[in-house]
Amino acid sequence: MKMDDQMNIKIPKELKENFYFTCKQNRINSSALVRRWIEQFVTKENEAFQIDTFSQETRLDLARYMKTRLESSDDHN
């Protein structure tokens, strides 16, 4: 993936220093770690959105089906 953009965030200086220190101690590239967190967040949220959308569509299909069943049972009475 081409790295052609940047993102700047504000965090407390102590948190930033602790983050870099911890990454260095664990031999982790801090930028790669943040990118991975962002990718995981985006993937999770997109999956949740798709599930919510599917569930809504399923509920609508079920409501239409039940309405049709009720209408047909009214016709037979």
C-alpha cells in the first residue's frame, strides 16, 4: 500500500513518549502499529454496518411476508 498521506493528532506529551518507548522496547514500528489499529477499526465498523443493514433488510422481508400471510388468511375467513 502506498503511503502518500499523513494524519496528525494531539495527545499528551507523556503518552506519546510512553508509546514510543514501549514500541521501541518491543521492537514495534509505531507507525505500522497505528496503521494496523486504524485498519482493524475500519474493518470492524464496516462489518458491523453490513450486519446491521442485512438485519434491517431481513426484518423488512419478514414484515412483508407476515403482512402477506395475514392478508391471505383474512381472505379465507
